[in-house]
Amino acid sequence: MPTRSHPFHRIASALAGSLYACASIVALCLCACASEVEHQSSQTPSPVVAEAAAGPLALEVTLEGASGDGVVFSRDGTKLLTWDAGSAQVWDTKTWKTVGAPLQHCEAVRAAESAVWMPLPDQQPEKLWRAEFDAAGERVMTQGPHVIVWEVKTGKPLSTPLKHRGLEVSGAALSPDGKWVATRRYDDGEVLLRDAKSGSLEHAFKHRAPLSDVQFNPTGSVLVTTSSGDDCFTYLWDLKTRELRFTLPVEYPDHGHAGRPAMSENGLIVVPTWLNCDIYKIATGERVRRHTTIARRGFSMEEFLISANGAVFKSDASLDAGIWSVKDGELLYDWFDTYDAALDPTGETFVYRKRDSGGVVAIGGGQLRPCPNTWHSAVYSPDGRQIALACWKNTTVLLSRPGKTPRERWSDSR
């Protein structure tokens, strides 16, 4: 005869069954949500720099004794230029041996001024601020309050140190063919174009206000100047005819100091405005895009970088940095408290430095590889396979994975 269970037992059994069913449903929902989140994260990378997900990049070489204030590759990638406050040095990127003698900028200035060089009251002591190659990597310009153009092979200057109408130089640029030097001064509305070999004055480009920047476009056909103060514009001058091609508005309120434009090798120029930027075609002056709300925290634009292929650009406004797509204006990465960054020529990765960290990030994949943060400046090789870091300890470190493109390097590490 079957036994009849107590009513309390039947209630407890029903409750247990209900709780088990609810737990199963919750577990299934959690699994589905996790699967959906995983799918979404694989489709849409977060616009925030990720935590380190892989080991550091391989160290190729440490150049002991190399100057540590700045670094730049030649356009063909066969040479590397390093400099400190007094001199510069060219290196062969295959053997990592020096090319020619050190370019003793300050010594050359002192020798030209006098046996014992003493600055005038309105001049500051000579110090090397920046340096750059011509397109062939055969000439180097070093710039402080004076400008000198050097022959790389011999390590000798082509002419005596150049000034700006007898006064110290605030900014300068070397044309890609190495034939011309353009100089400016912070309180002067002229850009002086000089023969790099003889130092003779060839032309003066006159502006209505003081200038904040001067540079040549990558092909050397256009001289790009930027004014500030009461007349805030970027000017594109035809280097052959010496005529003004286009005037691009910078639109800084209260007559502010305009940021430095950036140019890509495929003919685009990024012109900073107050909280935004405009992108133009250098050849036609046509505006192809206006990027808005770049400075999300209300800071003015200070610096722009654009990848060599014109795919992405970096904005920097008082440590508020972002990586943007040129094509559709999408914000690809956004980070704060960043002191410096450099873009891969292909627009696929970038290297950055913060107060307590540094790394290389894949723009499309979100993966981070740590690297030293003790550097003043960083630059990619033209093929994107190497990163040169001008470090604080007066050395330059090269990080690379030779023989592979950036995309192949990152796919190996995922």
C-alpha cells in the first residue's frame, strides 16, 4: 500500500523544483549575455587604451652615447639622426655604426662668432633645439638660435651659421631637396628663404602678423607658414613662383597662438582651430573634412600628427589626446594625461608615453605592448618596423620585429 506524503513535504519539494528552474534560467541568461558581450567586444574595440596584454617589444639595439633629446629617420629609412643640446649624429640603420663625424652645432656657432663666444644681451646662449634630414638623407639641418646645414658624408657645414636678419632664429625648415632653408622669428612677419649652400637670401615671404610655424610640404613644392596674434591663418605658398596659393583660416579666438599643422605624404594638411580642426587638400585648398568637438575638455588644440598615408591623425590638447579616422571622423582611441605619442606611418599602431607608463597600441585591435616611458621623443621608421626612442639617459633605443609589416607583427601576438 503506497504511503501518503505529508503536505509540508509536498510544498518543500515544489519550492525546490521552482528554485532549480529559476537558477537554470538565470544561468542561461548570464551565458547568453556573456556571449553577446564577447561578440560585441570583438566587433567594436573600446576607445580606451587597454591594459597590457602581451610582453614588451623586442629590443634591437641600444646606441650607447647617442644623443637623447631628439631622433628622426631619413625618408628611406637607411639613416637615423639623433641629437642633444650641443650636437647631432647620423647612424647607419643596417650596421648601427656612425656615419661621418658628429655635427657639432654649438662649436660651429662659437667658432663663427668669435674665439670665445659671448651672447649679445638680447640673445640666449646657443643650444640645439631640433634637427631634420632632407629627403635623400644627404643633408641635415640643425637649428637653435642659429641654423646650420651640414653634409652628412663629410660632417662639415655647407655655410656659416645663419641668423634671421641678424637676430636669433625662432623656427626653421629644410626643403626636401636640401636646397633651401626657411627661417622665421617670433616677433617678425617674414619668412626668409635662403640658399642652403651659400646662405644667400633668395626671397622674403611677408605676412601681416608674427609667425608661429614654418615648414615645407613632403614634395617640396609648397611652403607652409602659420601666423598668430591679430592675423591667425595658415598660408600655402608656391615655392616655384613665390606666390600665395591658398589662405586657410585657423579661427583662434582672442588672437591666440595657433597650433602647428600636420601634413601627410598623400597631400593632406590638418589645420588646427580653437576646439576643432580642418583637413584640406594641399594641391587644391579644398576642405575635405571638419572635425568637431576634438577638445572634449575645453582645451585648445596644441599639436597634430597625421600618418604618412593620411588614414588617421592624432590630436593633442593639454594632455588630452585622441586618435581619429580621417575618412569618417570616428574617435578610435582617447586617453588623458599623455605627454607624447607618435604614429605608425601606416596608421595601424601608435606609441605613447605617460607619467608612469609607456606602450605601443594596435589602433584596430586594442592590444597594448609595454615599452619604456623614459624618452623625450619617439619616431617610427618609414616602413613601420622600428621605433626609435630618444631616452632621458642620453641613449636611443630601437624596438622592432624585423621582416614583417605592422599588421603581421600584431597578428602574431594575438
